[in-house]
Amino acid sequence: MIITLANQKGGAGKTTLAIHLAHVISLAKRRVLLVDCDPQGSASGWAAAREEPSSFPIVQMARETLHRDLPAVVEDYEHCVIDTPPRVSALTRSAILASNLVLIPVQPSSYDVWAAGETVQLVQEAQQFKPDIKAAFCINRRITGTAIGREIEAALADLPFPVLKAAIAQRVAFAESSAGYSVLESEPSSAASRDIKALSKDILKYMEAKSW
């Protein structure tokens, strides 16, 4: 399965989610590759900050031909997660074309919902060439107990893709994970780790897959 994290708005949490999804897949003893398609190299920088190698490899492939180049790269892997740049670009379009699933992280704000519409358009354009691409929204950095946190699903209801049930809450543990370790390593029993595991299960359910 190839999962692309895409949203044209910066700060949506694409890199953090990409790293954590790749890690949770690796914990299931599956061969997974994280592809850093962002010229800023945030995921690659995360790996460089580690004192020992991560449980999954990361390669930087900021190529507008990614959808053509990727099959040869991932042939030895069971799964691939792609992190994309924070803007609409040929890189993002190519990553979407390479995907089985496009996961669109959306923070609970009216601007984020508006910005998600451009990503939806990119996916729909790609579906004209590859109709089996699926897409779904993931609510990220939800602040529990706030009105906007409760209303975000209704705000996304007018868009054509479903909202996954598992939401990622705003947690300090995720911010601290930028130092080169995921919450699955630093705080394996935390609520943050449970959030990521729940999201992983929702993705499998949506894609009608029993396990990684």
C-alpha cells in the first residue's frame, strides 16, 4: 500500500503523521519505506537527528516524475508512506498519482477546511487517470472540548471524501518527537501513541485490509 500525506497548507502535520504511520507499520514487522518528497527535507532531517537508525528507511525523492520512478524503488517493500511539500506543485501531483490512498490532514480551523479544497481538487484530477485512488481526511491537532474541535467533521461534510473516525489530538508528545524519535519510542504507552495506532487501524478498515 502506498499512502501519501498531502495538504497544500503548511503546518498541517503531514511530516509528523508520515513518520508515525511509517513507524507503526514497521512495528507490525512489515517492510515500509518513507519517501521524503518535500524539498525542505523535514522527514530526512528527523532521521538525521537520531542517534541510531530508525526501524524504517527514509529516502529523499523530490521528483516530479515520482509516480513513474517509485515502482522500481519500492519493489522490495510491502508499504510506502510519502511526505509531500506544503503547496500545490508538480511534486504533490506526482505523489498523489503514485498512491493507493491520499490522507489529507486537516487542523480544526476554518482556513484549514478551505485550504483542503485545493487538495481535494488535486486528488480528483489524479482520479481521472487512476480511478482507484482513494482519499480520506484525518483531523489533526484537535483540541478536546472546543467548539471548533467538535464542528470540524460537519465542516468537512460538503467535501467528497470521508473523515476517518480516529482523530489526532494536540499533544506535547508530538512536538517533542521532532527531535528524532516518534512517540511510539519515547512514550509507547501514551495517549499520543494510542492516537496513532487508532489512526492506523482506521486506515486499514477504510482500505479493507485486515493488517499491515
